[in-house]
Amino acid sequence: MFTGIIISSPLVGTMYGIGEMDKPEFQAESHQKEKIVEKVYRREEDNSSKTTEEVVREYFSDIPMLVEVSRCESTFRHYLEGGNVLKGLVNGSDIGVMQINEYYHGRRAKELGYDIYTLEGNMAYARYLYKKQGLQPWRASYPCWKAAYYGNELASK
């Protein structure tokens, strides 16, 4: 069981075509990212742990905009002090570090085997959403992450 601190935030990206998630390279990438999360939570033997922010930054190291989204959406928090999962202030259906809306995405997340109430499942489903829809699911927090988005766009040209 993980014994570290937990924190959260939001990001934006490009659109991907239908069927992208079924490609072997994406499945291998997802498996590799799951291993990172697993490794972070299995560090009890050396009594070290990572903050939620560190976990998010490592997990989304290949998609820095999702790190920014997490920062904006949840300030890198997944759990509250009492251990309850963070829910949105404006919309109580927004869950966890990536503020995944349970009303719109809960059923699909469950079908794919993601538990958005866990940090791992929340980030994994956010990666899935990003691959399918880019940053569209986090448009509401665009004013917060837009500078990072345009900075990344300019840096990639």
C-alpha cells in the first residue's frame, strides 16, 4: 500500500484517430506507464515515496501538457486529507487528479478496466482520453494551461 503524499492538476493535446488505442505501440506504451505507477507504489522496502505531483510528472513525462492540466485541475491532488478522493468544486462528478467527469466517462472507464477513483486509474484514463480527444475534455481549465500549451506549440516548431 502507498504511504506517500498525494496531489493533482490539468493539460491539453492533439486529436488522435479512432482505433489509435488498439495499435500495438500504444498498448506497449500504456503497459510501460502502468509499470511506472506500479513501481512508485511498490517502494515501501526502502521507506521512500513520491508525492502525487512527482508521480504525475513521471507518468506524463511524454505528454507535458497533461502535467499542466493536472496542475490546473487539481493542483496535483488526488486525495484529500481525510483520505477521500478529490471531487470538483464546480461539478462534484469531476474525480481525482485529472478531474475525470464520472457522469460522462465513468461507464467507459469501467469498461476499459480503469478505476478513476484510484490515482493509477485516473491517470491511465486521462491518457486514454487524451489519445482519443486531445485536450478537449479539459477545455474548461484552458485559461489556466493555455500559456503552457502555446509555449509547447512554439517549442515544437
